[in-house]
Amino acid sequence: MASRLPAEAAQPRKPADTTAFPNEVRPEDELMELESMPYDSIPLPPDAGPDVELIETDGEPLDSDWQRLAMNLLLEIVKQRFRERQDFYAGGNMFIYYQERKTRRRRFKGPDFFFVKGTSRTPIRPYWAVYHEGGLYPNAIIELLSRRTAKEDLTTKKDVYERQFRTPDYFCYDPRNQQLQGWRLNKRRRYKALVPNERGWLWSEELGLWLGTWTGKYQGEEATWLRFYDSEYRLVFTASEAEQQSAEAERQRAETERQRAETERRRAETERQRAEATAAELAQLKALLASKGLLPEAAEDADK
């Protein structure tokens, strides 16, 4: 299955003047970066306590029916793929609250698809509050780009997922040109672009699956969809597709059995006809020999 999170690199020894090595991420610099990053937040009323109810949605519609179906498809596939497991959570188009401070605001992001390991599938969450989930952030995130969201998904959100969430696998897919991009955290905890294979797919270490495109029907809609493939490049099915495949396999098994039975019936019929023909030929031969007195029984009858 998916590998563990990459181990954090050991910090190299600094020289006497405390000058950082090239590309080294110093904690004080990182904190300044996080504080200066743009973020989504909701204001809280002055009398709100720590258990204030968080909003579940911003009420804005999705950019297209394709986006809604594409998110549902990814969720269906993952839940079917890991149907025997209970140690993960997959969500889509829901808020991830990631900071609970003594300020009057809650910070959040709303990825199109996310996958968290080491947690429980139940209960179904209306949102994912990191500080209520043992500090667990998503292990993999997928954003479906649109004209409205592409810039933020490739810049602001990418920075948050890299520097705040520390999400190991991040993918962006643009259905307009069918371009798939992906990044994985390196040892310095910075995103490094993934190299696609010869099919244009990208490997998710966290999910243990390939991510690529597929053209076909989903929920009655013919389109090019983003889908998962296993390590052997086989399409990972949804539950309904798996049922269809199982039913088709059973139909083929029954058809094979019917053909085998039919072949056996024909073989038996051929054998019966051969036996009947042999018996008829033998009877004719006996009759001929008898008519010429060449059979012992026929000669004895003639002497009498």
C-alpha cells in the first residue's frame, strides 16, 4: 500500500555566524511565511466559545456539473478500492479547518478531494477540523481547476498545502486542456514536481495508485474523467462498475459452462450414433454370412 510520510530531513549544522545553508528552511522564516500567507477565514461572534459551530459550506455552487460528478467519482473509487479498510477518511468539497487560535477567526481551505490516513471512516464529517482530528492533515489532495479557481489552486492553495498542511501528495487537473500536474514533498518539505509516465499518469505514493484520465460514461454523462489506476495499470472500478464486472464474469462463466455442456452433449450424441452405426453394420455382416452358410450356426441348421 501507500508508503509512510517522508521522514523529515535532519537539519545540517550551522556555521558559527548562524548563516543558513542554501535551501534550508529555518523555523523562524517558516513562521513568518505562514503568518504572511493569504488565507480563508470566518469571523466569530465576540461571545463565541471554543465549541462554536463551524459552517459546512460557503453556499457557492460548483463551477460545473462535470466538477460535481468528477469529485463524486474520485470518492466512489477510493471508497470502493479500500472497502475492507476502516483506517482512512476521504472527503470532497468540504472545508478543512486548520487553525484554532485565540483570535476571533477560523482558518480553512476547501479542497475538491482529500484523503487522510490513520483515522476512522466514521462518523461522516460535515467538515474536517484538524484540531478535532488528532492534528491529522490530508495525505493527498486533488484540485479540479476551473477558470475561476485555477490561479488560487496553483499558487495560494499550493503554498498552504505545502507549508501549513504538509500534505505529501498534491495534484491539479484542468479539464479544459486535460492537463494533470502533481507534486510531492521532498526531504526539505518542499514540493517537487512529479514526472508523468508514458501515459501521462502521475503516481500517488500516499494512495498507492496512478492518477490519470479516462474517457467514458459516468452517471450517464460521456466525458473525460480523472480516475485512479492500480500499480498494474488496471482501472480501479466504482462499486457499480465492480458489480457489472462481476455480473459479466458470472455471465461469461455460465456461458462457458453452457458451451461445455453442449459440447459434451454433442460428443455423447456422436458416440451414440457411431455405436448404432457399428451395430447396424455388424448385423448386416452377420446376415450376409448367414445367407451364405458361412456362420457356424447357419451350417448346423443346414445339416439338420
